[in-house]
Amino acid sequence: MEKINLYLEKFKSLPFKNIIVRDVVVEVFKDLFAVELGKNDITIKNNEIVIFTHPVLKSEMFIKQAIIKKEIERRLGEKVKTVR
């Protein structure tokens, strides 16, 4: 059984993680800004979260960047490099 666990460890960071992160980001934005983001509006690469949205929301994101990052990290239970 232990050999199977070692084999499966390789697959922990596959695209399933990105799906979970996207869901968390959508929830955080819904809670903080009352805005529904589409899952296609979010890109995740190298622990960086990039959000493509309206410039007004981008400005609001910049102002509350620390709050957004802390909330995403709290819900995920792991560090996020940046949210932009």
C-alpha cells in the first residue's frame, strides 16, 4: 500500500489543484465584491493568480490586494505568490 501512495504523490499538483484554486478565487470575489467571475477569467501559473476583468474591478483588486491574498491563502491552506 505504501508503494501506491508514493506513486500517487506525483499527481497531487496536477490540474485538479488549479480547479480547486479557481473555485476558491471565484468564492472569494463573490464574498468580497459581490461579483461573479467566470472560471475562464482566472489563470494560474507558478502559484500566481491572474484575473482578467473590468478595469474598475482591477482597481478595486489593487486596493484590496492584501485582503484578497490572505483570504485565498486561508481558504486554500497554502501560500499564494501574487494575485493580480
